[in-house]
Amino acid sequence: MSHIENVSRRRFLKGAFGAGALILAVRYIPPVFGQAIAMDGQTDADRATLRPNLFVGIQQDGTVYIVAHRSEMGTVVRTTLPLVLADELDADWTRVKIDQAIGDKRYGDQNTDGSHSIRSFFDTLRECGAAARWMLIQAAALQWNVPASECSTELHTVVHKATGRRLGYGDLASGAARLPVPKNEQIQLKKPSEWRYIGKGMTSYDLEKLCTGKAIYGMDARMDGMVYASIERPPVFGGKVKTLDDQEALKVAGVHQTVSIDPFKPPAAFQPLGGVAVIADNTWAAFQGRKKLKITWDDGPNESYDSVEYKKELRETAHKPGKLVRNVGDSDKAFPTAKNVFEADYYVPLLAHAAMEPLVALAEFKDGKVTAWAPTQNPQAAQAIVSSKLGIPIEDVICHVTLLGGGFGRKSKPDYVAEAAVLSKKLGRPVKVVWTREDDIKFDYYNAVAAMYLKAAVDEKGKPTAWLQRSVFPPISSTFDVNAVYGDPGHLQQGWTDVPYDLPNIRLENGPAQAHVRIGWLRSVANIYHAFGVQCFTDELAHRANRDPVEYMLDLIGPPRTLDFTNVDYPNYGADYKTYPWETGRLRQVIEMVADKSGWAKKKSGKGHAFGFAAHRSFLTYVATVVEVEVSDDGEIRIPRVDTAVDAGLVVNPEATRAQFEGAVVFGTSIVRSGEITAKNGVIQQSNFNDYPVARMNEVPVKTNVYITESAAAPAGVGEPGVPPFVAAFCNAIFAATGKRVRELPLSSNSMFG
Amino acid sequence: MVKLKVNGIDRTFDGDPNMPLLWYLRDILGLTGTKFGCGMALCGACTVHKNGEAIRSCVTPMSAAAASEIRTIEDVGANGLHAVQQAWMETNVPQCGYCQSGQIMQAISLLKSNPHPTDQEIDDTMAGNICRCGTYQRIRQAIKLAAGKIA
């Protein structure tokens, strides 16, 4: 779907690469990602527009510039995607410089979430690299006056084997720049056997900087003449300032002034929440001044939100018939006649992102234009919200992307960038808005709280004859549409619509829930609660049937087949179903792989020391996980070992992929042990790592083994898919060790474990 | 007036003596390698050395840093990478990297006082440093690798 054109004269490129560089650009039609607005805050019209993109430039000194248009938050995508281009270009990686893109729709989708950077841009970047290589070959052939077909490339060099002539890429750059860009059919992509980097991978381009304190994050951005801002936001979502007394705040040394920020008009989307900003010489002074503000608030419509009551409501809704999401057979008919029926409620609370770098943005409004520096996963959304809040054209918002100190989905929502821009316009100078950890926890776009009800009728072997699942959660779409109460297909698909069991009667439903906070996406999103409910309930049934959980799961999944989603709203993570079908055979394979590698058959679970298992497909990747736990008599839980098998299709960077799956189990450990956001009178009750603890070194799995399937299938996601099966497998292991079923997360507030 | 040494350079500070060392380093001196994570000594991202000991700069007021020698991540690798930094690179520890300055400063201080820590001792010391990306397994590995190199 891409079309390459030579755009070397465009103004835009000069800044990026300077004159004299061979520059290629691509018109790229991004695949539609997810469903409607919820996934990335852009409109359908935005997505439908053709978006030209620019990915590579070669200087006459041989330096190859490759543009990283996705955001680096630890997945190493800033290295891995350019590496794909470098491979097809036959470039010497030591002569590659990576240029981080600003937000610009011509790159196509830049919203670095949904674990789709590689799959969405693998082909495009290969074509860009191959096109550049083609032009270098043509230029050499012209210079040597030989047919291009006699020329080939070695590392960073075009070679004419017959005469032994060689020319470096730098020497050919200006000649190649005069040539037309090849048509797609002229480009020759390498055979996989010729790949230099793809499948082998590379360590992070930024590795040394990351180990020496030299890496620049949003928190480290500086601009001459900038001031620092700390914002007191309405404690209740949708609230606004009633009265303000800033006299004491203004007395704090270093504080310049206070500035009010208007409350948003619903829906909240990515707008600033409003409040009062304290402007100061340095971050500390801004924090101190803020503490002295005296504000009374009009709390608005969410002032009675209470998460304890809300949990009861969700649970009640989950016990009532909901909206049908998918149906096989006739469960309603099958249940009443069944002999053995089991049911269970599962619950996962609101979760916060808590990336190590609190939200921060620096922006300057000058001459009607904004220049921002931000650790954002979505610079185009930052452009859009700044443009709309300031009433300036989107092209007049330049959003630079720094390194991100973690993102996990929070930094896809650029409310903090808009805050900095709004303040800079009011103050006429650059403003750096620094969120405290407390702000970061209290004003998140939380992963949805979810109640699930599951019911199964089973035969004499314990195998389900009928299956009912009902999931209730405030949808992400509520952040963009105040009337939204049902899950959108993009999130229902996440481990709910696509339950892969081969059963005669399956009924999947979704009930309504009104949001009282901003709901957003967090690493693995709805898969977190859906895999927890489905995979733990399946484990319950296996134990009730006195069957081995792995063998039982394989029985439920049934023979290898492609799931049929005819007449089902199943977006498949925005990917083409022909390229990325849901294949139960691949899930079976990772299950068999993890069983083998972990020695599952020989493992004997008993009191205090046991093993748990779960398997799940998300973001088009198949994962199966075995977790070993030790539970002491006083209930302390250790995790000596995790084994996880992954089929993510073709893996470009195996080392980075392993790291993502190692990290996923740590992320999952936090969710199981202690992840919980609660609210009373509309106010979020957690504030920092003391009351929103995340996993520390002494609490996480001691050893995580990651096994990556060798696969030629199309590349799929790796950032998120490790979390959901770990969460379920961990809870299943706890059951095996204690006989106590974890149906509510986290353990810290579960009366059986806390 | 607070006098102190930062990375070997004499400094004086005449601002609010309650200002935490973290913000002096970051906002006044521009040494941004030391990170802000929580402001309450809960996460360790702000770890620096004061007279050779690992401290949390986010809760250390300037008055408490007076007359001391402060060392930050910028100085650790200034004359060639420290063995701990080398081990970090060899083990490919960082993901986002934001916490790693603090992790490295903590690890250097651990190995100074205990050149051959056990797994338990590593866990006990490093448990104060949060990594949300979850690089703990590699941090433990890198500390052992560095311990072997330093010895």
C-alpha cells in the first residue's frame, strides 16, 4: 500500500538532513487501527487521508540518516524499525544516525501503542531501504557505464563484480539524488536468507546514553527563558475552581504568578483538566507555591463517585443479561437442562500507569506558533489538541518527541502538552509543566475497572457443553463520548469476543457502565481483565474436573483451525484477517512449547509450592506462560520462576523481544499484588508509590525464561502480549499452592490474601 | 549560604536551604542525569552519592548537603565507563532507562561496601529502586557481572 516519491526539494526535509542528501519519501496509507476514535484520539477522516512520509537520507560523507517516527519508551522501537530499513539498504549500522521525527501526519500513524509499530511499518521501511539501494545501484551503473543488473551491494558499498570496481554510498549520494525514485515493481526486496539485521536484532541505539545519564527525556528538556509550572487540578473529574486565594503562594521565593486554566468542555478527550498553575523560577519553587494555594472547588457531577459502591453496581450489571457480542449455538437452551453448572465472578479494579517519568512537557508559543518538547507516544495527537486549544493551524504546532521515561499508554494522551502550550500563550514565554508523582497517579486515564461473570455447564468429563461470559467495564470511548457505556469492539475483542474454545454453545455479552474518571488504555488494556477472568475460570473448571490444566485447555481449544468471525464485530487489532488469522494451532504450539520447556508434566503442585498456567492471544501474538510460586505459612508469596513461550510471527529484534516479555511479568506482578486505584467522593485515594505500590526487585519473578518461536508468519506485537497470560497463570499458581481462588485483584485488598 | 562540592567542583548556593538537592542538581546546575520519580524517597530514581554513600537527593535538603561531596551519574562515566556501567551495557539492562541512573548509583554503592553480594543482599539493597519496565532480572545479573570485574 505504499508509493514512493522523490521529495528532496521539500522545505521540510532540509531541516532534517541538510542539503545534498539523497532523500526518499513514501506515501503511506496506514492500516486502520482499532475502532473509531478511542484507540488514538484521531478521527476517521484523519486516518483516511493519504500521508506522505520520509524515512531515509544519505549524506555525501556516507552517513545514513534514518528517521524514527515512533516513540521510544523502552521497547527499542527507535532502533528496531530503522534497523529494518538499514537491512534492505545494506547499510553499515555503525554509519547510521537515527533522527527522531516530529509529529507530522505525513509519517502515517505515530501513535506508539497497541504493539503495532513493527507490523504496521515493516513493509514500508523495507521498501524505503530497498528503493534507496536501487537508486545507489543505478547511480553506480551510470558512472561505470555498465548495466545495473551487473551491480550489487555489499556493506555500504555498490560493487561491480566483473571489474572489481566499488563505490561507497556517500560517493554515490549526489548522483543518485538526480535519479527518479523507482516504482514499486522495480524494487527488489532481499530474501530472508540475505537479511543482515532482521531476525538478529541490535542493542538500543541509545544504550550508552541510557547508562551514563546523558539520555534526554521530556523531564530534561530546557529552553532559554523558560519558567516552571505546577498545576493544582480539580480533585474530582469534571470539577472546577470556585474560589482562589493565591496570596500565600505568591510569597514563596521564586514564585512569579498564578494562572488559571479553564475547565474542559465534555468530553474530556485530551483537553487539560483545568485548575490553577503556579509559575516559578524552578520546579521546587513551583511545587512549594502550589502547596500554599487556597482553592475551593465545585466538584461537579462525579462528586458522589465511590469505588466500593461502583464495584457492587458493576457486579449487579454483570448478573443481568447484557448486549450480545458473539453467539455460538444456544446457551440459553443448554443451561437449564445441564446437570453441573458452575459460575464465578471476577473483578479487576482501576489501574494507573505510573511510568517512572511523571508527565511533563515544555512548550513555547511565539509568533502564533507552538514549539513543544514532550515525552509523548502520540505527537500528532499533541499537535491536534494544542491546535484546537489555541485556535492555531495544526501545521503551526511543532511537537518534538524526546525519549520517554516509560509510557504504557498514558503518554498517548497529550493533555499535559496542551497544558504547557496554553500556559505559554498566556505568559508569552516558554513554560515547562512538571507533574508530581501524586498528579500522575491522581489524574490518570485509568485502565478500566471490570466485573466479569462466567458460567459453564459441564459434562461428565468436566468439559463445558455451554459457556456464558459477561463483561462490564466503563469503556475507553467514554473519554471521547460522554454517552458511551458499552465496550467498543476494539476492546471487547481483547480476550472476550475471541474466546477460542471449541464448544457447542458459547454466549459472550457486555453490560453497560458509566465512567466517572477518564478511562484510557494501559499496557495490554482489556486483555488484562479478560484473560484473568477467562483463563482463571478455565483453570477452575479443570481443577473441578480433576484434570491437568494444560491438557484441559488443549481440549477446550480443540483441533488446529482458523476462528470464524463471520457476522462478529471482530477488528483483529486493525490487522487484515487474511494476513493475521486467529489460528488455534499456533496457540496450541506455544502451550506445548511452554509445557515442554518448563517441564510441566513432571511438576507436582502441592501445598505451599505450585505451578500455574495460562495461554492467551493478544495484539496478534500467541503466548503461553507457566508460573512457579512458593507460598509461606504466613501467606508470603515468592515467584522463583516463570516460563513463557511466544509466537509473535517474524521477530526482528529477539533480544529486545525477550526484554519485553521479561518486563511484562514484572508489570503483571504489580497488577496481581497491589495494583488498585479507588475513589471516595469522586477523589482518587492513591497518590504515590506508598499507596500505589509497584513491584520491586524482591517481589518479582526471580528467573523469567522467554522462548521465542521461529516463525516466518507476519510480525505481530511484543510490547503488551506478555502481561495477560502471566496475570492469570500467577493467580492459577496461587490457587494450586493454597486452594484459594483469586477472583478479585489485587491480592493486597483481597480479604483472602491481603 | 550552602557550600558543597558537586562532581569535584566547589559550589555555593544561596537559595532556599529547604530545596532538595535533586532540584538544585537538575534545575540550577543542569545535571539532568539524576531523575525525579516520586519526591518521597520511594523510588530511588534520584539516587546520588554523598561522601560516597547512596542517598535520595529528592528528600535531601540543601542544608543537609552542606560541606559534603556530591557525585552524580555524570561524573561516574566521565573518565571512561565504570565497571558497573559496562556491565549494564553488556547485560543490556535498560528499557526506557529513566530509573537506571539511580539504579547504577545504588549498585556502585552496594559493591563498594559489599564487593560480592549474595542474591538476597542484592535484592535487599536494590529493593528501594523501582524499575517500572521490569529490568530487575538483568540488573541482578549486571551487578554480579560487575562484582566479578571489580574483584
